[in-house]
Amino acid sequence: MQTATPTSTLLGGRSPAEFLDTYWQKKPLVIRGALPDFESPLAPEELAGLACEEGVTSRLILEHGGEYPWQLKEGPFEEADFLSLPETHWTVLVQEVDRLIPEVGALLDHFRFIPRWRIDDIMVSYAPTHGNVGAHIDNYDVFLLQGLGQREWQFGHAPVEDETIVPERDVRMLADFSPDETVVLEPGDMLYLPPRIAHHGIARDDCMTYSIGFRAPSHQQLIGDFVSDMLEAIDPNARYADPDLTPPEHTGAIRPEARERVRTILRSLTRDDEALDRWFGRYITEPSRGRMAFPLEEPFAPDELADALRGGAVLRHGAASRLAFMTHDDGTVSLFADGNARRLPADLAFAGPLLTDRAVIPADALASHLDTDAFTQMLAELVNAGILDVMCPNR
Ligand code: SIN
Ligand code: CO
């Protein structure tokens, strides 16, 4: 397993604050030796194995070797799909490898200077020589960490505003791409790209790339999802009503009192800030890509769980789970887990950061709270719902 690397190498001698101030969402950065001695925790065959698993999101992009150039195939694949591939010019990409392989998930510890809810996943790709997915733009920030072999990256310096896409291709590719810079990355090197920077990565040999990808909901998505959630809560019998109607001076006029009534109806959607915050916390912690937590068949009693944790069991986020917290002015905390919210009183507020900051909950910090009944009760609820996993040697 990788240990935490000093930020000085990760960001090329810059502090997180300097990196965020100068590069984050602003301009690309090539970092040589970001993770010195980094070796891919996965072999290409293991990645191909993941691409064959049910419930794993994977793609094959075949510049050559498909039924037509640039064919995109979606997984899960069969072993035979990999046996019939050409020697060169294809890529396999697997999403959420951080959730599938703990050693890959541990890489996220290097990125704790960015809020966890902004991180989508670690996608891992493998490509033989010349494998690439075409020149393209992504709408999200990404750190592209080289895991195996060499990849040539061509990229622009400024975000693309209006792109022209090559028509009738399975894969979205830029019709006109002229890079401002070309680099060749070796294992442990990393390229940071802000959203909408054109890039093109071509495998020089057997090549694995780890993409630490971020999420940033579009306003359209955010408002659309908010409105559709709110719609469910609206009384279907509530309707515009004007029992106090008086004869109008002009029948063609929409009068101030009618306008105010409609404004009040529309504004009722946004309610108070706390409701908006609670909605967002729930929304952003919904598990992605259709994943879900499964409740335990043999639930833990709180005391039993506390004993297991005292005895060395490890508590970690479940493979599907997303957790986050918000603090409130009165000292209470909202804990969000997989789309649900719970309000923690001030004396349980410590649980917010404790349960959400790291995928593996630090045992020493946990130990000092295991005598707090309300805390162990909540832990048992989260474990029994499958939101937290407990790895127990004796169960
Ligand atoms: C890749 O890993 O092949 C592509 C990653 C990207 O360009 O976003
Ligand atoms: Co990309």
C-alpha cells in the first residue's frame, strides 16, 4: 500500500494552497515524480478482470480491431473479448477502481486538500502501444497519474469554449486539435488538467493511467434534480386560488396581487437555506453509477460492535458509500450518508469529521468514543445499513 507522500512531491514542491491558488480550475500543470517510485497496484490483466465483472462500469475503445474504427464497447466483457484484440491501438477503461481495490482507494489520501465530495472516482485505463481515446475535452478537473509505461500527452493551455466534434463516431473527439504542449509521462509523473482543456494521451508502450476525476454538477443538473425532488413533496391538490378576486380595471392585466401569489408559490420551492443545504448534502452523497449499500444479514448490536472495534476490527466506508458532513451555527452537525441526512447534537458533532474525512476511520480517534452510547448506536445503524463496513477478524 502507498504511504502518504509529502505534498512537496505530489504538487511539485508547491503547497496545496499554492497549487489551488495558481492552478486549480485555472491552468494545466505537469508534475514530474509526483509519487516517486509509484508502481501500479494493479496489473493490466487484473484491470481486464475487473472489466469483466458484473456491476463494474468499463469501456473498450478500439481505434483498430473493432467492427469499425473507434468502436466503443461497454462492459462487462468476457475474457474472449480481450483475447481477440489487436497488438496495438485500443484502450480499456474501468471506473471507480478506488471502490473496488483498497490500494487504489488509498491513493485518494494524497488528495485530501480537495473536499472529498468534489471527487468522483479513480478511473484506470490500460492501453498497448498507440492506444488512445482521441483528442477530447472533459468537463471536470482531473489528475492523470502515470501508473505503468509511458504516455505521451498533448494538451492545450486554455479551456475550449465551443468545440467541434468529429461527426458519427462512438467517441466524442475534437475535429480540430492543435496542442500547445507535449510531454511524455513516466510512472509516478502526473498531469493536472482543469475542465475543458483539450488533451490527447497516446500510449508509447504498455501503459496504465490513473485518472483522479472530480465532479461538479452542472447548474442544469443541480436545478433539475432539485426541482424534481421538490415536486414529489408538493401537494397535488394545491392550486392557484383567488377567493378574494375583485373586478379588474383591465381584463387583459395580470395584476400585482396575482403576481405576488405566483411568486410566493415559486419561492416556496427554495424554502429556507437550511432546507437547501440539507437537500444538497443528501443529493451529493447519493451513491453513483447505480451502486447501493446492502444491509447486513446479521446486524450488530451496538455493544457487540464497540467490542469488535476495541478488539482491532477496522471500520471503513462501504464500497458504494458517500459520506459528508456540515456544521451548523448552534454546534450541531448534519451527517449525510448515501443520500440520507441525520442531525447530530453538539455532543456528537465530533462524529462528522471522524466518520467522513477518511475512507478508513482512524482506530485511535475512534477508540476514545466507544463508550458513548449514542455514538455506538449510530455506528451500529450505519454498519447494519451497509454504509460503513467493519472488517472483523472473528465474525
Ligand atoms: C485514458 O486514460 O486513456 C484517457 C484519460 C483521459 O484522457 O481522460
Ligand atoms: Co480526458
